[in-house]
Amino acid sequence: MPLVFSYYRSQAPMLWVFLVLASIELFAVHLLVSLWSAKAAWILSGLSLLTIAWILHLIRSLRLRPVEAGPDAVLLRLGNLSEVRLMPSNVADIRTNWPGTALKEEGVLNLSLLAYPNVLISLVEPTRSKRGRLISAIAHRLDDPAGFVEAVNRFRPAPAAAKAG
């Protein structure tokens, strides 16, 4: 049975702020564009409403699709936007502190959206995302980073040096 780790409390607040700003933008654009063209205002308002509905769906999916760590797989998710499945043996290292430039390196997939990540998982073998991008590390913002690190380390095979000793 995999252990479940949420990220809703860490990531949803910024999305709620974004949703409020999108709602304000909806009314402002509707009013300003309606002075020029009522038809264009209704079209832009419809697109804004669709965007707001999509953001609400994303916020809901953050709670419904948690990160999982188990003996068979580590499943890193960002709601319905992204999902990466790793074998525990493919996790080289998990850090909660790293240099500021680490997130800008090529091959780092940042699943923290609008928040700064609090875990960085380095991979033994790079993997491909669903879009074909080569991933060598994954950053995420979790509600319980220490518990996640402990869980993944429990399921990772022991390093060869530790087995020999």
C-alpha cells in the first residue's frame, strides 16, 4: 500500500489568488471591451469564464491526485496537469536544500507551479516526460517534505557501499 502525500495546502493558496485576479480581469475586460464591441466583450468573457472553470478544476485535482510513495513506484503528480512515475531504485538523491541555480538546470521538471519547491529528487537514469522531455531531476512543493523523504528512502534500495559494510 503506497503512502500518500498531499501538496494542496502548499500550492492551492497561490492558485486561489490567481483565480481571484482572473475574476477581476473578467469584469474589467468585459467592461472595457464592451465600450468598443459588445460581441467581442462576450467572446472574451466566455474565454475568461472557461479559464476560471479550468483553474477551479485544477485546484480540485490537487486534492484528489496526491503524490504517492510505495515499494513499486513513486508517483509524482501535479493535479491533472502532470504525472511522473519513478521506480524507487531510480531515485539517486532527495534534497530539501540545494543551490538556487539547481532549478534552472536543463532536465529539471518543476512540479511546484506558483510556489517554490521544497524537495528536489535527482534520478539515477533520466526518464522521459509524457511530452518527450528528458528529465534528470524533479522539484515539488509538498505539505510534508520530511515525511516524503523518509518514505522514499525507506523504499529505495540501500547503496552498494552500505550493503558491503
